[in-house]
Amino acid sequence: MQYGDPRVLRTQQLLKEALLELLLEGNQLHQLSVQKVTKHAKLNRTTFYLHYKDLEDLQVQMTQEILQQLTVKINALMHEKNSSRQEQVVDLLHYLQERWSIIIALTQQDAVERHLFDLFKELITVRRRNPMKPKRDFYVESDVKTASIIGVIMWWLQHENDLTAQVIAGQIELMNKR
């Protein structure tokens, strides 16, 4: 089977969905077996091993897909003008919000937070080097600014509240002015 083959993609999707459903039911990864996941997916174990080394490999690949999408979304912010930047931040926040239960089920909050920190720090650094941007006498240290932005995002994701992605994006934009 070749990469991009619809059968391969469908099989991988079935395995991902099965693992996720079992995790969301309250199972921990170490409590699951390949047999349990494949049974849930209505596939056989041999099929699983054609695609993944073990359950941790499947977990890592699922996490990598989320991190890759985050990278794409934040890299797009590096090249945007002010007018659509806030819309893209809202899109990023919606993406994170929609996948937060998956991230928690995969127990990958720390990996996502670290990845976001690295990406936002790079974004801040790139924007500060922009020759079209006016230079300021005072900038908040990149690490402090990045930690503040990530802190707001993580707080928002971890606490159910009435604040919308638009409100959080507005707060991030205000923080980004320094």
C-alpha cells in the first residue's frame, strides 16, 4: 500500500478514532492493548502493525498531526498583515479548542504547550525583525511575552468560561503590542 492511498488513510483514521474513543471513555494508554484498539476499530492486529509500531507510536503520530497543524497556522501569522492577523488567531484558538479533549486524552498538554511556546517565540522574534515595523524603545522580553500569551491560551483552554476566541484573540493582540 502506498502513502496517500485512500485505503491506507481510511484504515489509519479508523485506528485513530478507535484509540481516541477508548481514551475518551476514560481508559489510559497503558491500560489499552493493540487487540482492544483493533477490535474497537473492527480491524485485525496485523493491519495495525502495517501502520504503527505500537500504541505509543499511534499516540505520537496523532500528536504530531496536531502539532503540524499548529505550526502551519502560526507560520501563516508570520506573513500576515494586521488586518487578517486577528482572524487567524481566532482560527488558531478555535482549532485548539476543538482538539483540546483530544490533546488531553492523548496526555499531550505539555507537548502542545511547549510547541506553542516555541512557535509564538519565533513569531514574536520574526515580527520584531520586520523592517517595516517601527522600532520601539521598550519591548517586553520575548520569553516573558511568549509565556504570557501561552499562559492566556492555556488558561482559556483549561477553564470552561464565557470568553470567546475573539475576546482571547483581542487580549493576545493587546499583549502583542509591547
